[in-house]
Amino acid sequence: MKIYTTVDLHEHTADIQRAAAFEPVVIASQGRPRMVISSVEEFTRLKHASGEQIPKEIVDARTAVARRGLPDDPLGYDTSDLRYCALAMAEAALSGRNREIAAVETRLMQDE
């Protein structure tokens, strides 16, 4: 897990966002961890794993993307940025994070 300072966050926001797309990053202030930034996919995964409801703002944001004519992704990836989507999917595949969901999707596709 990468650690950035609040100064880094101010000066390199885009770089930190790109890093957070692959794994959560820590933002430290005065040498102490203060917050964690993660991708929406990771946040959603954690909410599902804990049995908590996904906030309406995130659900609505994903619905808004689908309304623009983009196909719904069965694993919940935002397909509006295909490069980011491909990188996030590759990272998830390597970590095994979506293994169970992918197995179900594969079975469903074979049944069609």
C-alpha cells in the first residue's frame, strides 16, 4: 500500500487517483495516517463483504453511466473509461477478488 502526504495530495491529485484505482492508498499528515482513498469498486466490494448497503450516491452514479447507452457490466465496473476498466479488471483478476462472481457469470453464459 502506497503512502502519500497531504502535500502530495494537493500537488499530485491525478497521480494519487490513478494509484488508488489499483489499490487503496494512505494519506498521511504530520507523519500519521489520516485517511485511505480507494476505488469505487473496492469500496463497493468492502460494503458487500460487510453486508452493508451501498450508498445511494454511488448506485445513482453508476445508473447514470448506464443511461448514456453503455452496457451494464456484470461485475460492476464503470465501462465509461475502457482503459481504466481494463486495468481494474486485470488487477482484480490477478488478486482473485472477483473469482466467485466470475465463476457464476461463466456458468450463466454457458447455460445460454
